[in-house]
Amino acid sequence: MSNEISPDVDNRTQPILDIYYQKISSMSLEEKLEKCIQLSNSVRQLVLTGIMHRHPNSREEELRKKFAANILGEEIATKYYGWKSTDGL
């Protein structure tokens, strides 16, 4: 399997990606899972930080609802939490 990137991407990136792919392929399943969990947690923290930055005066309950809508999507958040954003996410 080739790990070559798209031809429109700067070719200086390819050696970095090669190292990345080597590292990933040498990891055990447990290590890969741990990295996935870490990445997921980082993304969730970034989402929450962004919401808090955009809505600094929101209460904790409102932040939680906005977070759920961001992670799950507004349709699911509305269906299961009975909440729909009135001022955007």
C-alpha cells in the first residue's frame, strides 16, 4: 500500500508522513487505541474551549447542551435532550 499524498501537496510533507505511517504501523492495537482515545479527548476539549470562548456568559448547563449539539449534531441533541440552539453553536 502506498502512503503517497496527493500530488497537489508540497512534496516536503511526504517524508514526515512516511515517518508517521511507520510509527503507526509499528504500534500495537492497544497503543493505537490509546492514541485514539487521547485524540478524542483532545478534540472534545477543543470543542468545549471554543464554545466557552464564543459564549463566555453561558451557564454550565447551557455549555453542556451546546457541547452535546456540537458532538452529536443539533438534530440528535434536539431529539434526545429537547434542546435547540437559538444563538448558534
